[in-house]
Amino acid sequence: VEKEQNMETQEKPLGILDVLGSGSGFIRRREAGYTPSKEDIYVGAKVIHKFGLKTGDELGGTVGRRPKNGKSPPLTHLDIVNGSPPGDLLERPDFDRLSAVHPDEQLILECDRSVAGQADYTNRVIDLFCPLGKGQRAMIVAPSKAGKTTVLQSVAEGIVTNNPECRLMILLADERPEEITEMEMCGFGEVIASSFDRPAERHCQVAEITLERARRYVEG
């Protein structure tokens, strides 16, 4: 009997919930870029409604066996949501109801030395002429091959090094595969990417679930 029970359920690593229009959803895997894959885990509408789950929530729990029809295995027991017990979700705020405020705390970017061992001139210039604050929006406007990716890598390094309380997420959509690999090798934050050889629909899926994941971080 014990052997049969072990075959019925198995522990699965954490994944990100993607709620569909039908009310049910799937746990997407980071290895698949949080897009639909054969390793997705089905989450029933009753579970989502009971705990008030949203797209972008990180779930972990017990997973049942894959049905014989080849569909995704179901989540049979929810153990953890965003690092906390599911019951804690009842008191979390709604992102759309949070108050927007002007940035009032600067993100110091300049490092003593960059990963390459060179002086961090890029972040020094940003700190002096166009300082960034928490909650601020910024845009880099430059022609191709001007070094936009290099600037982003420097900013990412500065955030991770000097602001450990921040959680860094880097979204790369419609990007060259080699630049995605380079950003991942830098090791700054979590890189979520969809390369240019993927369809536009995938770019939108990755962007939307990344945005929702960031909102869940803020709510927590």
C-alpha cells in the first residue's frame, strides 16, 4: 500500500502559476522560460479560488501522477505560496489598490570594481547625471551596437552589489540568443528571456508572466 501511495504522488520543485481565462491554471517551469511545456502542473479552479491565487504566484506542493491520456499531472496538495503558508495570502494587499508614490530613495550603482576588474565608469556617470531611484522608470535610447546591453549589465551589477535588499528580474524579449547567454553568465538577478527566433506570442507570454511575478513580489 505504501508503495502504491508513493506512486500516486510525488514532490515537485517550485514553479510560477499561470491562471487561464477558465479559472484553472498551470505551474510553469523556470527552465521553460515560464511558457507552456510538457512539464507543466495543472492547478484546479477550486484551489485557485480557495486561496486567492494569482498569475505570478510561486507554488510548491504535492503533485499527482500524470493521467493516462497524457495531460499534465494535477497539484494534489498546496504546501507553499511565495515562500509562506497558503493561509497567509488572505491578508496580502492587492497590487492595483496600492498607492503610487514618487521615488524617494536612490539606487546607488557605482561599484569599487566591476566584475571585469575595471573602474566602474558607467555606473559612476549614471549616479551623477541621471540617478535612478526605487520605483523609477528609465529608458535607454541608442542605435544598434552602441552598447545598450553593456550598460544594462553594469546597472544590474550595481543593483545586486549595492542594494542587496532588492530583487532583480531581467526580462529579455526578442533578443539574440548569444546576448541572452551572456546576460545569464553574468549572474545578476533572474533572467527571463524569449529569443528572437521565437514567435511574438511567446514574447508576450513571457513579458506578461514576468510582470505579474514582479507584482506578486510587491504584494508580499
